[in-house]
Amino acid sequence: MINELFYFWASSSEVVTHRSVNRDAFISVFTGLWRGAEGVSFREIGERRFLARFVGLRDLRRVLDMEPWSFNNSLVLVAEESRALGYCGVPLSNGVFWVQLHGLPPLSMTVSAVTKIGGLIGQVLEVDKSNGRECIGRFALVRIRFDERQPLMRGACVEFPVEGER
């Protein structure tokens, strides 16, 4: 008889709202959205907080890569379970968003400049370079993780070097 080992990867998720969350509706909606190739199961672990157990690590990575998520017009924060902290100790305060940076001088729309500017907001995860090697376009897109408890930055003044200077 062969004993199979099953590994589960887990994530905690919390709905950021002051309203109550319909447990069954949340589980039904996110089971459909997150089921992936190998399956997912949910368990309520607190008020507005759920534990998702993924059979496949690839499915968990897909869910984390597709942030932000929302439920009933409220943000759903997702964090991978830490083996050291367990699912109850995972802090759920960081949201991941794509941010548009407008008003950049065309010659300053480089990955390094966009990364530095995005770093003023939070932790830069990715810079969209779909138009080629640099960020040429009407605006630059940067994927940022930041603390959702802090107020959003509406704008910032950034000085760029004069052309030809370093």
C-alpha cells in the first residue's frame, strides 16, 4: 500500500469593511474564483477573516499575483500563511495595486525612474514594460504593495535632472 503525502498551501484573507460579511456568499464566490487546477477549500477563522487552503502551490501563486481582490465593493486583503506565525498571526494590512504615474517627462519614463518614484508610495513589485523595454506612453504603470491603513498619496513633486546632467 502506498501512502500519499498531500501538502496544502494556505493564505489568509480579510474583507476590509465595517459591515458584516455573509460567510456563505464569500466562500461560494471565492471558491469559484480561486479554485484553479487543483482545488481550494475555505474556512472562516474570524469576523471577516477566512483561511483558504490550496492543493497546488501554483494556484496560490496565481491568486496572489492577481491582487487586488474585492467582495461587495470592499477590498479583500490576501497574505500567504507563514509557517512561523500560522494563519492567525499573519498580518493583513498590505494591499497590492497597479498605480498609474502621470506627468513624467518622456525621457524619464525608464524602469529605474518609475521604480524610484513608486518606492515613494510603497514596495515596488513590478513595472509594466508591455510597450517595450522602457515605460514609454501617456503614463507609467507600477505594481506596489503598501499598508492600506495609511492614507493614500495623491501626488508628489519629483525633481528630474536637466537633460545632459547626471
